[in-house]
Amino acid sequence: MPNDEVYEALAAAFEASRPVALATVAQTLGSTPRKTGAKMLVREDGSFVGTIGGGCGEAEVWQEAMEALEEGDPRIVTVDLTEPTDGEDKICGGIMRIFVERLEA
């Protein structure tokens, strides 16, 4: 299971009474690096486990996860991989909607 390490990190955070942000791919349209259900767990120190696809999109979701940790509010982040870019990290051409939520024991 690809999300096993995320669940293990979540359990460890709960045991340590540490909040985390969980980002889950809720919907995909077109070609995307990860599919619905892929997860990334972000800790307060900024470290993370798992992936929702890498590149600029993942960096954007990481930033939103850090804000969710601070503010406590869940959010949906739309990662648009259809726009042309100067780099090569938006090569898939699809759209992902990522649900980001703060979790704590």
C-alpha cells in the first residue's frame, strides 16, 4: 500500500500528541502524477511523508498544509497542471483537487 508510511507517521504523531496536516487527493481530472486517495502528511517542523505528485503543485499544497496547521481550518487546494510553464514540473496536463486538514489526537 502506497499510503502505509503516511498512516504510520500519523499514528506516531498521535502518540506524541503532535498535530499534523493531512493532504489527500480528492479528485483528479485528466493526466495527473497521482490519483484520488494519494496522501501527504506534513508535520509542524515542515517535514513530510508521502507525496501527492511532487514539483510546484506539491510545494503549493505543502504551503497550504503549513497554514492549515497554524490556523486549523481545512481547505481544498486546486493544483492546475494544464498551464504551460517554463520548467518541466507541470508536464501532466490535468487538474487535482487536494483536501487539506489539520489532525490531532
